[in-house]
Amino acid sequence: MTQRFPDRKSDAEVSSRPERATRRSFLKGAALTGLSAAVGATVPFARFMPAGPIPVALADSADAFTIEGKDGLVVLNDRPINAETPAHLLNDEVTPASRLFVRNNGIPPRLEEEAVANWSLTVDGESCLRPRAYTLRELRTRFEQHTLQLLIECGGNGRSEFHPPARGNQWTTGAVGCPEWTGVRLKDVLEDVGLRDDAVYVAYEGADTHLSGDPNKLPISRGVPVRKALENESLIVWAMNGEPLPLLHGFPLRLVCGGWPASVSGKWLERILIRDRVHDGPKMTGQSYRVPCEPVAPGAAVADEDMCIIESMPVKSLITFPKSGIRHPVDEPLAVNGHAWAGDFEVDRVELSIDFGATWNEVALRPPVNRLAWQHFAADIGFPEAGYYEVWARATDSNGVAQPMVLPGWNPRGYLNNACHRIAVMVTA
Ligand SMILES: Nc1nc2c(c(=O)[nH]1)N[C@H]1C(S)=C(S)[C@@H](COP(=O)(O)O)O[C@H]1N2
Ligand SMILES: [Mo]
């Protein structure tokens, strides 16, 4: 299904953008006439259009910027490097390296050949029975190899839409991807060293350095409960899409624990710790990758002890074709497709709406190629008349939990925004 339809030329995109708007801005007192003038067309389902959010046609603000090895990613920060992928560049079923978002908390290691040749992975910690180190070669030869497509999504993906705003990288929708990874099961390595009965958490340390330059400080060191570490889909990998891991994505070794905030998937993996307590490394404690245990009002101050660690990510979907803002003739069906995922669970159904959520139609959805891979949906949509439309997508997981149409619970650091994705379509007579 990759790029079934060629990308429309940019001159066919919605051209009338009277003023630059961010996704966080709101249409103030959006009188209908004003709305139509703003998008340059009539809005056939205007009666259903919510009063708050601005039409997505006006919100498309991504300016492409290229970094080495990356194709069209938008750079949010260059120290450390953080870059996200515009939705229409995530159309591949298997995310290529050139289109996988980058999220670095520190400075990636500079790896001379020698460092790679001597790379070793230490496994120890209070609850490790037989601490030891493995060379890359030992990992490859001693354990069975597995290749799985696993989704990684930054816990802060969607942060830019929260209000009051949360500090941190202002991710829109592009801190997600689903490459195919090759390596060994974390479980097999853990069984090799042996877990004491009091083992609670499995954590990582990487070879990247703290932004301060202090060699005694790690930029990040997170982990997962033992039950997640022992899942068949928690891998220690050296390859992505059949190639050695790119440097930005953790070469020569990383963890991938699909379906959880990608911050648990440690890059430049040097050490695995089997802990007898909830891991307490940098970005495990305080407010990092935590949300209020009980819902709070937007802007509330929440004490550290009232924050709970994020585990499985929520159900979500992304429309990856067509690109938001396209023009489309009214007498032809529009092919729409994208991906949906649901943390530790499966996606049960995906529905699309062209009338601002007043009515929904279930569309074709494929099962995942393996557990914790994203799923693909596709539909041909007809439009009743010319005008401005938005296509909204809503996924529901195997527990019956659906994406919200508006922002989900505000939280101090802006995590877990799984609100419905929407694209603008200008339907022409
Ligand atoms: N060693 C190390 N591992 C890390 C990070 C990091 O900064 N250092 N960032 C984490 C975060 S917050 C995310 S979202 C993912 C991003 O993975 P990617 O850059 O390969 O897309 O890596 C995780 N693993
Ligand atoms: Mo992240």
C-alpha cells in the first residue's frame, strides 16, 4: 500500500492562508462567513464544526528541513537533535530510516571503529544472579535472532496542542514510526544471567553524554517492569530494516520495547540493570514521563508523589495519505489511508468522518504483522458537494477505548495526546 497514489503537486494545495496560524491557536468568534473566507471555500458541514479548534487547513505549518540521512523531517531542536516526520511522509507500511523521528536527550556518542569492535553490553544490578558482559558477537551467536516490526512513539508526541503549553519539544504528530528491528529477546538475555526473586524493574544505560558535558551524568536512564521486559516483543537490536542501526537511532545496539513511551527503548545500549526497586535513573523520577495519577484541571501544579509512570501508550491513528490541504474533484472518490496503533493492545476498528465528527464510517483495517506493530486502514471517500472538508480518523482499541476528538487530559509535561488526527481537503466542482 506504500504510496499507492502519487503526491499531489504543491500548486494544488490550499493556497489561501490569510494568516499563519499554529495548531494551538483558536478561531475567535468564528462566524461562518469568516470561516469560509478564511479557508477560501464553502464549508458544507459547517454546522457540525466545533467552535474551538481552528480549521486544520490553516494549521498546516510544517516547514521542511533536511538533516543528514533524513528526508523532509522537521527539526524541533538541534542541541540535542530532535526532529519529527510530517504525517504524509509516514505513509510507508514499514518506516524507513530516513523518515523515523529522532529524539535525543543528550549528545550521541562519537564512535570510532575501535569503540564498536570492543563494544560490550554489561548486564548486572541488585537482582541479577550472574552479572556479566556480552560482546556484540556473543549476542548474535548465543541467542536466537528475531525480526519484528515494533512501533515507537515518544511519550510527548502531540505535546504542541496542550494548553496551557507544556515545556519540552513541541511535537505535533510526527514522533512515531514503526520500523522492522532485528536482534535477540531481552528475555533470553535476562534468563541467561538469571533474575533473583526480588527483581522488579529492568533498566538501561546508554553511551550518550549529558548536555552539560559532565561525564558522571547520564542524559537518560529508564526502564520497564520485569513483566514488560519478559515479553517476546522486548528486543535488544542491532539492525533496523535489515541494515545496521543508524547512529542517530542507537548504533550499534539498542533496546526496543514496543507500545510504551519510546523513552524506554534505550539507544547506544551499554548496560542493562536488573533492579530490586522501581528504577530511579534520570528521567524516571519527578515529572518526567509521568502523568497525574488522578485527572487534574489544565494548568494545575501537581506534586511529584501524585504523578504516575506512563506505561502502555494510548490508542491512536494517523492519516498518511493524502497530504493535508489537497484539492480533490467532487465527482471522484478520494483514497485515504493511514496507520493505527494501541500501545500494548490491538486496534479493533478505525472510523472516518467528513462532517466534523457528526457521523462516522468504519473503514477497512488490517491486523498487525506481529504484536505491537501498527495496523493499516484504507477507504475511498465520496463528498456530497464542493467545499472545504476535514477528514477525521478515530481508532478504537481491543478494550473498546476510542481516541478522543478533543485533547485528552491535560498534564504538566504534555504527554499522551492521542486526539483524532485530521486533514483538510478542498473539494472542487
Ligand atoms: N541512550 C538514549 N536512549 C534513548 C534516548 C536518549 O536520549 N538516549 N531517547 C529516548 C526517547 S525520549 C525516545 S522518544 C526514543 C527515540 O528513538 P529514536 O530517536 O530512534 O526515534 O529513544 C529513547 N532512547
Ligand atoms: Mo521520548
